[in-house]
Amino acid sequence: TCPTCIVPITLDSPRLGSWLDGSGTVARSMHGEISVFRIWNVETPGVDVCPGALTDGLIAQYVFGADTDNIATDLSGNGYDASIHDASWSSELPPSQQCQKQGFGGLFDGDDDWAVLQDDLGSFPAVTMDVWVKFNDITGEHPVVMEDGWQPGDIHFQIFNDDLVLGTLSLSLSLSL
């Protein structure tokens, strides 16, 4: 091991709301709603903002419910649109969210719903994720953002065994709900 080595976070087609196992079968699905998902390659102050297109460090930004088709448009200006599979829409409004379009928008019912970014976003020494998520169930396993693989640097942010977990093969952090 190398305590000073950094394994970059790899974002090659991250999936929102589900995880596919090695055979391509949905093994875990989120049961809840996602309103906003942003990923940055810079540290942010941890304050909800509604950044404009081409904001420095903003890789991708989705406000679910802003679209009517099965596409989540990347509002970062970088063109990383996501395709939505089987998710439906909700008009429930999260408290104090800055980018209010149509509430939580992305309703993932725990049965093979997801949004997947079709493009490789790259590898970064650090990332910041902003996500507005409301879980309808916090027991079991509920992926929020996953790389379908499990290679060094792949990111997995999920409820796993009833704990909220952010992990890669080089880092793991558990949070209490």
C-alpha cells in the first residue's frame, strides 16, 4: 500500500438509482426520489446553489422534473445528458432547495428504475457531489450514485445494509441516518 498515493475517482457512465451486477442484472434499486444531482471536480462550500452553465468545476448537473422525455438534460453546459429508464415523476417540493423546477422529480420505485450518464466524465483527484434525495425506505440497499463496476476509483454512494455509505476501493465513509 502507499499511504500518500491517490487513486482518482473514475466517472465512466455513473448510474443514478440502481446498480447492475457483473451479469448486467439490476441487483439493487433505490426506493425514493432524487431532485437534484451535481458533480464537481472542485471542493464546494457545502451550500446549495443553483449554478449556471459552464460554472468552473461543475462537471454535470441534473434537476429532475425539468424534462418531459426520458432524458435528464445536463444543465452544466457540458452536454452529459442522462437517459432515464422507468423512473416516474413527482411534484413534491423539498424544503429550501435553490433550483426548484418541479420538486423531487425523479421517482425511483425500487423496481429497476435508473438514470445513466452515457459518457465518460473522466477521472479526478477529488469530487464533490450535491444531491437532494428522499428515501421512501432506508432499510436494505438503495443506490444513489454507482459505477456498475467495482474498480479502483469507482464511486458508490448508497444505503447498504441499512447504513448510508460513500465508498470507492480506495476510501470508505459511513454516515448515520
